[in-house]
Amino acid sequence: MNRKLDHSERRILTFSAIHPCQNIAPMTLVASLISLARNICAYRPKFFVTHKRNIREIIRQVGILLIFLEEIHERKSVLPHSLVVCFFELHLAFQKLGYLLEDCTREGARLWILIKCRRISAELQVLINAVATSLDVLPLNSLDVSVEVKELIELVAKQAQRAKFEVDPDDERTMADVASSLMKFENKIAPDPLQLQGVINYLEIRSWSECNKEIKFLDEEISIGSLNGEEKEVALLSSLMGFVCYCRGVVFDATDNRSMDRTDSRYEGEDLSCLNPEDFRCPISLEIMMDPVTIATGQTYERSSIQKWLKAGNHTCPKTGEKLTSTALVPNSALQNVIRQYCSNSGILIAEPGHKSRDITRTIYAGSPAAAGAMRLLAEYLTYRLAVGTSEDKNKAANDIRLLAKSSIFNRSCFLEAGTIPYLLHLLCSMDSNSQENAIAALLNLSKHSKSKEVIVENGGAVLIVDVLAHGLKMESRQLAAASLFYLSSVEEYRQLIGEIPEAIEALVALIREGTPRGKKNAVVAIFGLILFHENHRRVLEAGVVPLLVDILAGSERTDLVTDSLAVLASLVESHDGTMAILCNSALAVLIEILHSSTSRTAKEYCVSILLSLCINGGLEVVSLLHKNSSLMASLYSLLMEGSSRASKKSSTILSILHEFNNRNSSGMSSLAREQERYVQVRNDGCPGIFSPTLIYSATAVVERFTVIECYVHVIFPTIQGLVPEK
């Protein structure tokens, strides 16, 4: 069916019609009316599940008007001014009618359109009245059209004047059934399943997936309504959300092939690991493009960045320097889909263009008494299915819990109260890979609730989750287990408990080595949580995490996994063994390169923190190596001026250390030999050339002694003059 232009940003049941330009050519106006009328007539009654009689009638009348308009356009006769004025009003009515029909067929909005049936009937009445008014003053006698067409227009005008668009009785009855169910939810009474089935059948919601689409639509409307302060509307939407969630869990016995919680993309399942994320960055902002557009030269940029470039009066391509023949921006949807899927697979959080980030704090409460009652009843029902159901029942229940607990704090509390967690833990031992995955994903989402962590651990969940991490039937299950351990490690006593489980840390390190980008990220952040307990440092180092993290840093990709890896190293380097492990894996050059090239302020701060700890714990040999690196000075000075207060202080400290080393180094070889005797002793631990300090630099004293200006005078300026010895 030929639909109109994309109005995805238009909220449902809002009609942003545009009045035609006053000096528009009459035949252009007629052509636009014909286009609108054809779009309206392209709809068929089968597309609608509610308001069928009213919509069928109005489409029929527009179809007759289309014949009239096409005949005017074909004859190309001169149109009187009075006719053009009539067509202006008809154009507005057609636009609004097109929007209304589009909304009545919008995917996932069937229940909402049913509930709004009185408003929609009133809108249709207003629109048919507008058509009747336009036709009433239409100068038919002055038009060069056939007698038959004139008679049809006169008939339509009379019918439009007499038309009464009332709510369909079947729509009324179904809406009453929904209201009855909501009342029962408020009173904590489970509705009659046959009544629920009747509503679902009337709305032609035939599968779990179609029901899920209704939930997604309502959730989006709740988010918009919450941002706009529409309290009454949000309460109604929340009640309907509870109703549809309950139906999805109770009416549909099984999920279908499209029901899994996955990103809907045509690139689903394709291997995107060969792609270079640097190609996803805007050449102007150097950030990953969320709304890529292509310009006349064929180059692609982030929309906001290229718009700023053009508004500044530039008429060339920023990348090629070619003069632009056109400033048109063409959306690059294919690239956008690839970027979204790649970011999803890589665990990179992205914001949807044009949408505000979701505020999950609004889900602390259900939104309405009916929604609260529906969710509590559903939690009890799904827990019962987990306890006594078949294998298929348990898998379906776990998947429903997984989705419901994902983005609602209230839902998590309902499942906690219903005693769901022990049954999910038992399902982790299932030999069905889908059941295991849904169970660990549900536990991951529930573990975000503070009290759920305690219940999981008290029921032996930590050991079971580690077992999934080490021996999960699917890589996805292992990734989810790692993320679950991260949330459990937010409790101080659980960090020690998890660290003492024999396979825990080794399995996390193995996931960094073998996992997907998202699996690696989950494992790295889980390790970061565990090493907040200092005794786990030794276990992590013995498991060989440092070489893997250095490999990640040395890779060509610059994702948030780099920042997470730096955070782990910044914690490990605080100990002597951590320092030695990092130095043994030749991380200095990698850290300096990231400090120089990274666009992330957080990554730079971690780098300078690690370098400072290496200077303090690694002794004169480390300082000497840093002193020889010509690019380090510029990076430190840049961070000194533009970094955060912490990064600036640490940069200042390193510059002071290098300055002190430069002064000592310039005093001569004999003096240097004496200093080495005082500062270092050779280690015989299999890492030749690495030294351990006997006299540790006092970083605090250095910071107090050297101000920013003094660092520039004593370090940067001598470097410019060539006083630093060559490599």
C-alpha cells in the first residue's frame, strides 16, 4: 500500500496538517489533492480492526471526490478563485484524515485506538463536516466536468451533511470488557481468561509477538507522557500496559520464533566483527555517528556536525575540500542500521536520535492501581508456571520474566515478593540452552534490585551463576552470567565470596579471551567489581588478565571496552605485583599512545593515573623510559590545561617527576651512577630490565613544590630548546 511521507516523529492522534501556500498554482493544488485522496483510498477495511463502518464510509466518499479531482486535472480548465478556496479547506481535511487512518493502522496501537474510539469517532465527524462545508460552496456549474460527475458530487455533499459517525457497538462492548478487567485488577482479582481471549481475538492480536508490539507501543507513549507531565494519560496507559502484559503471559501459552529479546535488524545474526568502528566515526566530531547523512561528494557525516559546518558559511566538503554542488543531506539508513547493530553486539550504549534517554526511575511505581494489581497477579502466575509447568512452560515463563524485569523497578519487586528467584536458579541447570539463557537473563535483570542480590546468594546462586559462566550451553548465557556477577559484586561481602569460588575469576578471564565484544565487556566490568576487594588482585593477576587487557588496548578498535580495561589496570597497578605485570607486558608505549590519540577524557585520566603509579612503583627505569618519549610531554601538558582537576594534578605530578629526573640526569654520569645505587636494585624475577624502588618518590611533595607555571618553565620550555637527551 502506498503510504504517505514518514511521520515517525509525529505522536499518535496528533494531526499536524499544513495549510497550502496562498500563491500555489491551482493545478498544483489539485495534483496534491489527488495524491492525498489516493493515499486515503489505498486503505482497505481489512486494515482496520476497529471503527470499520465509519472508516469504510468516509473512504467511499473520498473515492468519489477522487474521480472528480482527476477529471478536473485531465481537462486542465481554468479554475475560478472560489473553487481554489474550497480546495484549500479540502486539502487540510484530507491531510488530517490521512493521519487518522495511518494511526488507526499503526503497528502495536490496536488497544489504544480501541480505548480512544469516542475521540476518533468525533474526529471523523469533524472531518466529514469539513468536507461537507467545502462541497456546499463548491461552484459546480462553473466547472468543466461531466454531468455524471456533478451528480456524484452533489450526492456526496448531501451524504456528508447527513453523516453521523458514532462508536461501533462492537467496539463499545470490547472496550467495556477491557474496563471490567482493569477494575478486577484493581481489586486483585484475576479476570476470566475467556474474557481476555475475547478482547485479544477482537483486536486480531494472534501471537505473542503481536502482543509484545502492543506493550512496546504503550511503553513509548508512557515515556512521552511522563516527560510531558500528562499524569491522567500516563495512568490510563499504565493500566493498559498491565492488561496487555497479563494477556501476553496468560493468554499465549508459548512464544513464537520472533519473540526473543533481540534487536530487530536485518543484520541480525551476521558477523560484524570484521568491521572497523573507526569507519563509523564522523570525520568532523570523531564520535560514532547516530544519524549519518551523505552529502553531494558522497562523504558521510553526523547530521548535526555537517549542519553546523554548513551554517557557518562553508560550501566545501570538510573531508575532500570539494565545492558542494548541493547542500542536500541524504539519510544513510543502511549505515545507521549497521552502526546500531554493531554497537549492540559490542556492548556500546547509544542514544536514539531525536529521543530522550529513558528514565527508569519512573518505574519505581506501577503507574496505576490496575497496573500494580495486574503485575502482582502475573508474577504469581509465572512463578507457578516455573514451579510446576512443563519444560516449555518454564522456558516461556522465564522469557516473560526476563522482559518484564528488564526495565521496571516495580516489576522486579513483584517477582521478588512472588518468590521467583529460587525457581530461576534451578532452571540454570537445565540442559535446554534457551531455558538456561532466559533464566540467567531474568536473574541478571532481577539482580539490579538490591534485595534480590541477597536472595540470589542465600539460595546458592553465586556458585550456580559461576557454573553457567564457565560451562554455559551458549555464549550468550556466559555473557549474561558475567554481567550478573558484576551486579552481585556491588555488595562488598559478595566480592570476597565470588572471588573464593574456584572457577569464578578464571572463567571471567577465559571470557575475555574467547568471548564476543559484549562478552569481553561484561567480563572486564565484572573483574573491575571483584578487585574492589583487595585480596582478589592476586587471583586476577595469577589468572593472566593483564596480557589480555594490554592486547585490547593495543588493538585498532577504540570502544568503551578500552576505558573499562584501563579502569581495571588502574586498580591493579596500585600494587607492586600489578605494576610488575603491566611492565612485563610492555604496556608503556600503548598507554602513551592512548593518552596521545584517545578522544575520551575518562580514558586519558585512567592513562595518566596508571603512568603515575608506574613511576612511583616502577622506579627510575620507568621514569627513564618515559623521559625518552618525545610525544608524552605534549600529551601531559595538554591534559594539564584541559583535563579534569584530578587528571591535571596527576599530569602535573608526572611532569615534576620527569623534571627532577632531567635535573639529576644532566649532572653527569658519575652522579647518575650514585643516584641509581640509591634509587634502584636489580630484580631477578624473570623480567630483565625492570627495577624496584628503594626510595619512592613522594608524589604529594612534588605536587606541592611545582606549580603549573613552574612545570612549564622547568620541563616544557627546556624540552623545546632540545635539552632533553636524544633516544
